[in-house]
Amino acid sequence: MSEPVSVHIENHVAEVRLNRPEKMNALSWAMFEALTEVGQSLARDREVRAVVLTGAGDHFCAGMDLENFANVSPEDDFFRPGRGGEWPNYYQSPARVWREVPAPVICALHGVAYGGGLQIALGADVRIAHPTTRLSVMEIKWGLIPDMSASQTLRHLVRVDVAKELTFTGRVVEGSEALELGLVTRLADDPLAEARDLAASIAARNPDAIALAKRLFDTTRDGDETAGLETEERLQKRLLGSANQMEALMAGLERRPGAFGPRGFATFDDIDN
């Protein structure tokens, strides 16, 4: 049996693939756990400078596999271990984990990205979609709200009234409208090739500066301006004079590609504490 999520790392770029094409990459419990484990592993890997997130076959992800609930009764532990008391919880982690990976995560979207599949995509830093991609906040179809972190990611990409309308209706949005609304970063006829090219371009830069730029924007967008300026200064001080920063400087002056070493810190916790 193939792995539910596959990972291939080459030239400092990790390609993560949802790997149930026969099920439109619908999310089984094994995929939930594999996505979280893969994300956590990549977050600690100081050699990884960019991540491409994609789906095998004709679709990115059709959302939750309904077979997960085939035999559920009111007496069962429907919510699975880990829901409540600690966040992100079991359900939120497969989407939220990509925010904690210091390397930028670029999601290549094709086919459908429904429900949980869309929420995983929203956890990425950049989304490149085929024009025919279909996206939906589909949880309302099952009488639910989105609970894989979309409440925190969607509101930063679209106006809150748009987020509400998409959540209230579960309607399907196609590529051009998704771009107009801000659900995706850009459209491409070959999203995976575009994502790989972007990842390679990012991987050629100072990995410390890239990671800290990600942290800067992610941690200051909700705070006041003074706190944001303080964070900007603190992170820049960490970069100035570091080995990879000096290599970037010399490479620029000498007009050559940079020869960067591993990221100077393992996880974001190392710079936040």
C-alpha cells in the first residue's frame, strides 16, 4: 500500500504530495496524521528552504473522506483524541502545521480543493491554481463550520463578508473568481511547474532571511504598528552579520549564486523565545 502522503527532497526543496488519487485525495485519518507528521519534520529540517504542496492525480483534495464516519454513532468518540484543550488540535494540525514551517510553502492547486482540502491550501504561504480549479468552503453541506483553521487563515485573504458568504453557502468558486477574491495568489496552466520554479528561486536565497520574512508578516499582521516595527528590528538584528547574510552580500557584490549553509535556527520557537 502506498503512503498516504509522499515526500521528496531535492536541491533544498521538499515536494509533499497528497497520495490517494483513487479517492480524489480525500482525507483519511492516516492522511491527517501523515500531513501533521510531515509538516513537523520539515519544520525541523534546517536544510529545507522551500516546500511544494500538491496532490496526486486529477485533484488536489476533495475534503474529508466520508468513510471516516461510516460507522459513527452518538456514543462514539466522534471527535477523535486531541480535540480541545490544546491548539492546534487533531483536526486543525494538518492545515495549521504549514504556518510553523520556516520554509515558505507553495501550494499547487488543480481539480478540486473542497472543505478540508481548501483549508490545507489556505495554510500555505502561496497558492498557484489552474484556471479550472474549483474551491469551496464546503463544511456547511454537512451542517458544520470549517474547523481546520480556516477561521484564522481565510479572514486574512478575503473580506470578512466574503468569508462569511462562502462559509454560509458552501458555493463552488472557480479559478478566475478565486483569484479576484484573493483565495489564490495567481493562476497558471501548469501550477505544479510554476510552484517548482518559484520554490527553486526561493531556495537560491538566504534561507534565514526568507524564514524570518515569513515570520515577520505572519506575526505582525494582527498587532499594532509599534509592536510590528519592534519585531522587524529584532529579526533584522538576528540576520545582520550572520554567515548566510554575509554570503548573500558577497554573492551580490561578486555577481554569483549564493553558497548558503543550513538555516541558522531549527524552528520558529528558537527565535521567538
